[in-house]
Amino acid sequence: MAIYIALLRGINVGGKNMIKMAELKRTFETMGLGRVRTYIQSGNVLFESEEEEEPLRERIEQEIAAAHGFSVSVVLRTAEELRRIAASCPFSEAALEKAEESAEGESLYVGFLLREPSREGMERLAPYKNENEQYYIAGREIFLLFGRSVRNSKLSANLQKLDVPVTVRNWNTLNKLVALANEMEA
């Protein structure tokens, strides 16, 4: 049995695509997935399954659409993948400290991509990198560092240029999900 983390894109944001976490948990349990847990309202679901990632992801998206009446992209990662991501921040301590000093709110985020972006997609995003908005793409993740604010960021607003569905979580949420996954494996 693998511990998976489902990261839903674009739910409970600005009053759109609203799903209560208790309802989302029931949706996953109805699918026969084990030990389902949710974490905060942004659509983070931890669960157990023996299924392979791609068919499982498609099944979850279909079930959410059927149960809740709208489509959302779902990105899956295993607990092991999440631990690897949390252990591989590409930014130096100095860069992190500088961003934290000037940022309004959180400065470090991870974008979870459905698949690796194409070279063309990465080239379209490149113009949005600057001294205050940095990123590093590693496989199916994009590490984001904001020296001001993610809310007014041109980089954040243009992640769709990668042409890959992406859902973003702050570093604190990533680490909490790792801790919850570790508890489930213990």
C-alpha cells in the first residue's frame, strides 16, 4: 500500500469550486481509498491505495466531477516523493533569508506539475524570472521564491505558460503534509 497525497487545483479559492473537506473526504472514502485524511481547505488529501498513479488520478478527477459538479485537476505524489521534494530546496540559505526579510507573507512555494513541462513551456516562463521572483524546475516540481508577494507576482500569474496543470503550496504546507504522511506510515 502506498501513501498518496492528492493536491487539488483551484478549489475553495475566491468562492469558486467550493468543497467542504468532510465532503471531499467522503468522496475519497466512497472510492474505496483507505485511511483518508484532509489538510486545510486548499484541497490536500492523504490516503492509501495500491493503484498506479495515472489511472488513480483520472478516477479521482472523474469522481470529484460526478460528486461535486465541476472539474478540477488533481496532482498526485507519494509520501516518498513529498519527502524528496521537501529535502531538495534548490535555493541557498542566503537567498531564502533575503526573500523572507522583504516578502509580504510566505516567500517559498512549490508548484506541483501534472507532468514535466516542455522546453517550449519553460522558455515561455523564463521572461518572468527576476531578482524578486525566482524559480527552479526539477522534474514535475517548480520551486518558487518570492522577494515581495506571491499575490502580485507576474511569475505566479504566468505559470500557465508552462502548458501543464500546476497547483501551488507554500513550504509550511508541504512540510505539514510530509509530517502527516510520515504519521500514516508509522
